[in-house]
Amino acid sequence: MPRAYKGGRAAKARGTRSEEQAARVLAGFGFRRVPLSGAAPGWPGDLVRTVEDGRRIRLIENKRRVGALGYVQAWFQQANADVVRVDPGPRGEALYILREDVFTALLKEAGYAIPTEQS
């Protein structure tokens, strides 16, 4: 049976830290880190939205690739863009890449924010 994760202990630790950081940023929108993300069958994704209110964004896959973002960062800087659309042509569906501040602003605008309980 193939391993669910291909990489060393240090790479796994970096990935876990990245997921935990994303979970802290998105906790106010109902997202939490998936236990054993990527290692346990039946637990897809890295961050899951725990609030059952019928909203569309429920599962986030988190990737930490320092060197892979060169093109994407250049595209954002090209016109000081908020979103980059990557069109794969006939190979599949287009992807939209957002900066974290734009993504969290959209979550707020769409009503994803979880009201904090006031005592």
C-alpha cells in the first residue's frame, strides 16, 4: 500500500505548521485543521469548515511550496492584482488564486464570519 505522505519528518513538520497557521487565520470563519490531515483515509483536505450553515466553501487543501510560487507572485505583481486566474486550456477547469487578505475579506463579505460570544 502506498504511503499517504512522501517526505521526511522535517517536511511534515513544516506542512503541519503551515496548516496550523492557516487554521488560526481562518478559525473565525469556522475552519479547523483536520486531525491527521493527509494521513488517515476518510479525512480529506487539511482544513474543514465545522459550521453547518449550507455555505459553499467547506474544505481547503493547504500546500506549502516555497519555490513553486515564483510565477504566481510575478503575476500578482504584474498589475497589482487581487486575483490571478490560471487557465489550463483544454486540460481542465480554470483556477483562481487569491491573496490571503482578499480571501478573508471575501469570507467576511459572504457572511462566513462566526459571531464571537460576548459575556
